[in-house]
Amino acid sequence: MGPHEQAIDAKTAPFLSIGFSRPSLCTRCGSCGGVCPTDAIDLTPDFFPRLRADRCTACGLCGKVCPGARLSYGDLAEQVFGERFVDRGFDGHVRAAYVGYAADGAMREGGSGGGVATALLAGLLKSGAVDGCLATRMKPDRPWEGEAFVARDVDELRLSQGSRYAVIPVNRVWASLRALPGRYAATMLPCQTHGYRLLQRHDPALAAKIEVVVGLFCGGALQPCLPEELLAARGIRREEVADFQCRGGEWPGRMQAVLRDGGVRPLHYSNYKDGAYNYFAGLYLPERCSTCLDGSCEFADIAVGDAWTRDARGEYRFRSHSRILVRTERGAALLRAAVDAGELAVTDVSDDPDYRTHKLQTSRKGRMAPLRVARWRRAGRAAPQYDRQAPADASARERLAERTVTALQQAGRWRWFRVPAMALLTSRWAVPLIAIRLYLKKRRYARRSVEVRRRSRS
């Protein structure tokens, strides 16, 4: 039995979510604990579900809303958009695409990519359209750990600003909504949104408490142990930390610790994108995240992510902006209201031929993850069941890259490997690696610029 598996009664086991019997398939979204009507499910310190057997009635709701073991993209598309399809690429179903930022300067500065998600929810709170928002923040008493909470006003909502690249079981908060009056909005990652859409089918009364979902793009959460191991690698005691920021400072930000004495300690070199996340995703990515195919929150009402688009010279076109994908009529109405109220400044890029999804995440989620799922299932290894297939045109290079990345992620499960590797990759010794990576990136964009000019002359 694995470290997170439990001895479950045979009569109860078929009704439970996959987190009890196959923790490697658990997204740790919190849906099972959030939907349980008898509070029979709590969480381990690592956020896996733990059963209180004396309270369980075998109602089966936790298994029905669990998105971990299987997910039908066709079913969800038909449910959310009224038409059945399985795969429309990384972006999914899009009515319109924008880039934008919060009109409130402090809100824009406080966000990771323009403060758009916060501005959308703040508009709902100010107008009285909702009574609260499900969001995440760092714990006041343990600021290196994230938690989900319900923000009741804009000041509380501001505490949720900034990215938190960690596993946080947001949907566990559903349990508190059962006894609360009013209407709510939610920010959710893709797996959490999958759980919510399943909740709409199996407990519609509870699901109706949530009016709209603002989805967040996701390349994968990181294991909860990362912040403490990173602080230890930099010689910072937890007692010294007042705040742990995943993307603090100037955009695009970096991981840093704000100390109780007012000092700020960067935890790696370069920015989070070039000098941190890509390394951490190799060492601290949960196994289930490596088999997730949804990076753009395809079933949210409106999805928000960083606008990483570059021009032909490799420079960012939209610094400190977010990309905004409108998916449903509710999402369209939310965006219109925010713009009309002066909460957001946006630019329509729906027809912009130069605007495209971040290529690295397209590769990770749209190409590499399906290859990994298919390979694991052929080998008899636990992997989610999807109706979305691996790309038939995958090259030998892509298949080799998937195996290489998978090997690194598997090695990251061992503390004796990941901690020294993380300490090295976030130290001064990694600066040349970052410089080489940026040099190669600029060369790639320079070649692309030459190719564009050549085509324009022909």
C-alpha cells in the first residue's frame, strides 16, 4: 500500500473518489471533500483525501464529481457549450480573445499578469452580483503555505492577488457554501473546473451557488513541499518569513521571501519564467499534473492567463497583460460589465494572426501529456482515461522529449535528488544556463524574423 492509500471497506470502495485507492490519479482539487454531505472526508497534510469511515453513507457523490481517473471532453463540451467535440487545440472553445489589464493601478501591479482575474471578481463584488468569491491566498500564520477561502469584499479579494504555484484544494470550500446564503464566483484551475462541471450534474443545488467561473491557465501545480525546501536551500528559517511570493517584484516576477524585518530575499536568479518555473516543473510536478491535457481551463466561463506573445525580435508585445479567452455567454457578460464599469482595459485580438498560444505549454499539454498517458496505459500503468487521443503525427523527437521529461519528473519524487538539484538550479551556478537559454531563444526569434521578411518580399 502506498503512503497515501488507505484500507477502505470493500462495500464503500466502489463509491469513493480515486484519491483513496489510486492517489497517483488524484488531482487534489478538493471536489470529493467539498461535495460530501456528511463531512466524511478530510485531507492529509499533502491534500490527499482521508476518509472518516464512521460518517460515510456510501452516497457516491465523491466518486461522481472526481475528475481524476477519467474525463470525457466530449461530455463536458456538450454540457457547457451545447455542442459535442473532443479537441479544439490548446485554447479549446473560444468565442473571443482579448489582452488586457486592471484599470486600477494597484490591482494591476499586485497581479501576476495585469490583475485581470482580480478585477473581474472585484467588479462582481462591487455591483452586488455576488456575495463572495472563492479564491486562494497565503496563510497568515504560515505564509509559505497556500489556502482556499471566500473573499467577501474587495479588500479581502486583494489578498488573493498573485500566483500560487502549489497544490491547493480549492473545491473543498464547497462544503462551507452549503450552509451559506447568497451567490458566489470562483477562480479555478482546470482540474478544479472539471470537478465543478461534474458537480453541476450530480449536485445541481450546491453547484448553483457558484454563478460564474473565472478559469486560470495552468502548466501544472507544484508539490506543497517546494516552498519550505526552497527556503531551506537559501538558508531562510520559516519563522523569518512574513510572505512567500511566487511572482513578486517587477513583471514577470520571481519567487521571493518577504521577511518579518522588512527585507526581501530573492530565491533564484532571473525571473520566474526563465529561471524558476521550468526547473521546478521538472522536479516538483505532481504525477497527475503530468497527465493533465487541459492547460487553458477549457470549461471555464472565461479563462485568464499570461500574455506571453512575442514579436519577431523576441520582445514581449503585451507586458504586464493577461490573455482573456471568452468561452460562454456568462463569460462574455462578465467581461462586458467589467469594461463598461471601467474595471478593465482590453484589446480585442480575436483576429490577430500574430497572436498565438504560448508554444511551450501547447507542447506540454497538447502534445507531450497525451503521449505520456497513451504510453503509460499501454504499459499497464495507472493513467487517466480520456476520449482525447495522443497525436498520431508525433515525431521521434517529441517522443524522446516526453520520455526525458518523464524521467526527470520521476526522479523528482526522491528528496535526495530533487533538493540538491533544485538548490543548484536556483543558485549562481545556474546563471550560465539561463544565459544560454535566453541566447538560444533570441536566435530562434531572429531566424523567424528573417523568414517573415523573406516571405514578405517573395
